[in-house]
Amino acid sequence: MRILKQETYFPIIIGLHFVMWAVDLALFAPDLVEVHSDTLLFGELQGRSILNPSRIVGEVFSSWVVTVFAFNFLMATRLRWVERLFGGLDKMYLIHRRAGVIAVLLLGAHFVFVPRDLTEFTVGKPLGFWAFLLMLVGVVLAAAPPLKKKLPYGRWLKSHRLMGPLYVVALVHAAKVSSLIEHLPLTRVYVAAMALVGVASWIYRGFFYRAANPEREYEVSGLDSLDARTVELRLRPRGTPLTHEAGQFAFFRFPKLRAGEGHPFSIASPPDARELRIVVRALGDDTTAMQSELHVGDIAFVDGPFGHFTQSRVGDGAQLWIAGGIGITPFLGQATQLEDRRAHLVWTVNAPEDAVFADELQAVADSNPNFSFEVWPAATKGHLSADALDADLDPSATVLLCGPTAMKDALRQGLRRRGFSDNAIVDEDFAFR
């Protein structure tokens, strides 16, 4: 299956709408007038054709909103075929976040352009206003970096879950107000189908997901403090263990800390290990609490695995792995699964003492001549760049990147200059919030 990247996802959404509207307006344009309508910025409309630019633009925006939110709810289902379509849950959630912002901007544009019928009052009018206002608040909380950092994860998640009911309210608004779309058969059927996809996806995620995807029960079997802000957790299965590929991640929920949704962590252990191993860096309230409040014997529930940052998704040729800080985690399991493939790992850390897995990686390198690694201490050598990599770097190699977004973006640009294609660069996005 060809991966649907955001560079193609958004043009497809836009293109489909233009085709639908163009065909409908060309073949089925109704001969109706605005009896008495009002726009926010363009004045009142009386006796004007319903095909006026303000009406068309406003309703094109609203149909986009219905579609974008529908696909966002579909992405939130974590269905395997949807994850395969987008090339991994991490990529899917990145599109999900950006699409949510775009949808609310479109909703604002709809509110500005679309004429409001002044001939009668319907319950849809106030519903539309409040749905827009609350969706705007929800997306700001979900996407604005300062608010994301200050708002505890649990509260952020609860606020984000309100988007489903608000979507239903917005659909009721659309059904209760007069519109041009109701006179355009292709667009009407398409928007109705998208609304059904969105509502069905929200219902599945909110009420049936856990029954269809039961969590695996584990217990904490070991905790090792690696430094002041990092702890390694080992978890032993209490039933059927999780089956995963090296490099994948899962959502880990610890009832002792919080009963809600789990946090995503890369699985550091190889597939054949009896225990799961994760490395937790204190970056927020929940991850900080894991270091101080979890103990051996505490219960954990695991949902997964997810992600396509695995050896089965790359070619058989040489590989260059680049990890930044805690981004080393998905490579720990992969290093033991190379078999006949060759890989060189560059791990950039602040100082040599931060490379807490150096001994483990060296043991793998000693036992497998196809694997080698080096530690890049940024404090003494500066930030890692593509130009600082081996001068004989083979552009035909596959590059796997995992680390902070700024590091990945800079390296991707540098690797392009050195002859690497976009398809040869695979990265892992672990910013789900």
C-alpha cells in the first residue's frame, strides 16, 4: 500500500471538493434567490441569486470542515489499515494535529462568509456559533505550544475528547439551517458520507475501541534510574504478552498514577525478550511521577504495538541511524535484529556521560560486525550536522532518524544536500500532543 503523506493528503482533500463543487454547480445549479440573508462582513442579501460568491465560498469551507474532522476522527480510531495508509501512527497524529488547526480556520472563514437567513429562526443558528467557539478553544488547547506545556496531560486529553460531541452539534447545525449544499446532489451525498464516517469513528473510538482492542496486563518488574531525569522500566506480562517488531511503540497506562489514556513510549526490548523495556524521560507531570511513585509490582496496561519505524519497512541495503538523546530507545531493540543488514549508529548527547546505553551498544557491536556506533557529545563537538558525518557517506543508504524535531529537520535538509532522497530518510515522530 502506498503511504499517504501530508504532502498528498491535503491536496487530495482540497481537490476532491473542487471537483464535487465544480460538477454540481455546472450541472445542478438551482435557480433560487436569497430572500433575506445577512453576512458578517458583506452586508445584507435580498433577491440575490443563491449562487452568490459569499454563499458558495462559505459553504465550500463548511464542507471542507466536515470532511477534515471526519478523517481526523478516523485517524483517532488507531485502526491498523488506517495506520498503514499513513505510514505509522506517529505520522498519522502529526497530520491529525495540523488538520485540526486547518479545520478550525476553515470554520472561522465559513462563519465570516456564509449568509445567515433572516426570514426565520432555527435552533441550528445558535448551535453553529457555540460549536465554532468551543471547537476553537479545543484546537487552541491542543495545538498552542505554551498551553500544551502548562496544561496537565490528563486535563488536555479530557478537553480534546469534547471535539466529538461538538462535531455532532455542528452537524445538527448544518442540518437545521437552509443551505446551497442541500440542492447539490453530489456534494450533498459526499458531505453526508463524510459526516457518517466522522460520527461512526468517534463512536467507535469512544465506546467500542477498548472492547475491540483489549489492553495487555503487565507488572513492573524492575526500575533503574539512569540519571536525574531518566528511568528505565522493565515490565513482566501477567497474561498473553505483546507481540511487536523492534522499533515500534505502545501506549502504557499505570492505574496507580492515572486511570485514563496511556502515554506512548518506544519499546526498547527486542521481540524475543520476555519482558518489555521502556525508557522514560521526565518531561511532564505524568513522566515525572513515573520516576518517583512507581514501584516493583505496580500494574501496567499496554495498548499496541504501533508504528512503522522498523526493519520490515526499510530496504536490505546499508543503513545510517541517527539518534538524539532519548531518541536512542527504538534503536536499542533494532540493534539486536540486524542479521545480515549493515547499520552504523550516531548517537548525539550533551556529554559522554549521558550515553547511558554505550556499554550495551558496544556489546552488540562486539558480537555483530554488521553493527557499529559512535557517540557524538554536542558539548564538545557542537550540534551534529549532515556535513559532520562521514565524508564517504553512501547516498544509497537508508537513514533512520529519531530525536528532537529541530535536530531531525536540520539533518534532513543537510542530507538532501548530500544527495539523499526523501524516500531514503525515515524518521520517527514522538510528539503526540
